[in-house]
Amino acid sequence: MATMTHDTSASSRLRTGLLFALLSASSFGLSGALAHGLMDAGWSAAAVVAVRVLVGAAALLPLALRQLRGHWNLLRRNAGLITAYGLTAVAGTQLAYFNAVAHMQVGAALLIEYTAPIAVIAWLWLTRGQRPSRATIFGGLLGIAGLFLVLNLRSGIGANWIGIVWALAAMLGAATYFVLSARGGDGLPGTVLATGALLIGGLTLLLAGTVGIVPLRATTTPVPYAHFTTPLWLPLLTLGIVTAALSYASGIAATRRLGSRLASFIALTEVLAAIGFAWLLLAEAPTPIQFLGGTLILAGLVIVRAGEPETVETEPGRS
């Protein structure tokens, strides 16, 4: 009976983790297309990221304060984790990604960024001895092959070396995001981690802009997209509440349930969501070969899932 109860609990945890992961991926996937419109309206990448994460922090703050009531010592004990998450997984990754979007199409930038599962596999193998199964390796290679098809380098996507370098920097930040998100942080609730990290990331970008390290430029003009123009407040609130607060909180919840390796592969569905939103908002229509690539990505995810254990191995510091 105890074994049956444990199996049921593990299965429920897995299903919940998968739902959180898909919610996070689809929410993240909207950010590139929204940011592209803001940058077309005259915003700098750093300004977009700063507003996005600070609005996200404000949206999560009431829930985080409620969870911290009577447990304020969690902030002191986990100050290093929150700071590292804010500087790398939030500020660094998003700034690099939006700078990449400024030099190449949204889908292409995300495709390079989301080779991050390779870095996650290498890190877990080298530091924790978590050798991937053959199914994980094969599914990963299939997914990466799908990425290259969706990237469709011969289609004239307008990528240049500046954009590629920024996208690779975003890839390293994304890998760090999955590794740090999997850590339980000595009982630190995921919402508190997301709130603190978003706040630190946003304030860091504002400070960097104030001293001239990054350009902070914003306008009050309406934001143009492919088929319509919208008031400024709408994409700003959507970026903060949906693509920051919702995506980071659900992403942390997913990774704590699935582990950083599996969660990083499930997050490849963000690529498909981003291409869909770019098609809808920016008229960047995918080609038939990109649809084939998307099919390979999904097939790779199924194979990776089949190669993972039913009960995700607990990582150090996870709750």
C-alpha cells in the first residue's frame, strides 16, 4: 500500500510538473514578439527587460509576502541563490535574448538559446554524475535537429554574428536558469525566489542604465505590430504579468518537480509558442520545413520523457 501511494504521488507530481512546464514555456514564448514591437516603437532592449521584470515582481509581491510571513529568515539563508538567480537567470538571460531579437528574428534567437538542454546535460553529468540514458541522448539530438530545421538557415532570416553571440549568451543564461530553478533553496517557496530574483534583476538593469553600461531608452508612443497598433500599457502589462510573473513562477514550480534536465527539454516547446506568436503579431510566417522541425522537436521530447525515470532524482537543495 505504501508503494502504491508513493507511485501515485510521484505520478501526480510528474503530471503537475509537465503542466507547469508547458504553461511556463507558452508564457515565455510570448515575450519576444511583444518586445519586438516595443523596440520598433523606440524602446531599448534593457528598458524592455527592466520594465518587464519589475512589473512581474510587483505582480508576485503580495503572494510572496504572504508566504514569507513568520519565515523572514528564509531570505537571509537564501540570499546567495536569489541574487545569483536575479543576475544571471533573469537580468543576464533576458537582456541577451532581447539584444539577439534586435538583430535577428524571434524564432531564430530562441532556437539558439534553447540548445540550453545540452549544457544542462553536460553540467549534470560532469558535476553530479547524472549520466543521460540513450533515449535521452537520442531524443535530445532529434530535438536539436528539429531546432536547426525550424531555424532554416537558408531562408534569409537576417541573422548576423552580433545576434548569434547574444543568443549564445542567452543560452548559457537559460541553462543556469534550469539548474538554479531546480534547487529547493532550503525551503524557499518558488514564488519568493521568483519575486526576489525579478526585483534584483530589474534594479540591476536600472542601475546599469543609470551609469551608462546599457542604454535605457523608452517612448510613450503606441506600439506597432503586424496588423494593429496598441496603446503602450497593454504590451507592458502583458510582458510583466504573463511573460515574467507567470512564466518564472510556473517555471520554477515545474523544474522543482521534474528536475533541471527534463524541464529544460520540455521548455523547447517555447520555441514553437514563440514562432506562433511571432506569426500572429509580427507576420513572421513559418515555412513548411519549419513545421517539419517542430514535429521533430515534439518527437524528441516524447523520447526524452520516455528515457527519464518515473521518479525524478532529487537534486541537492531541492524540496
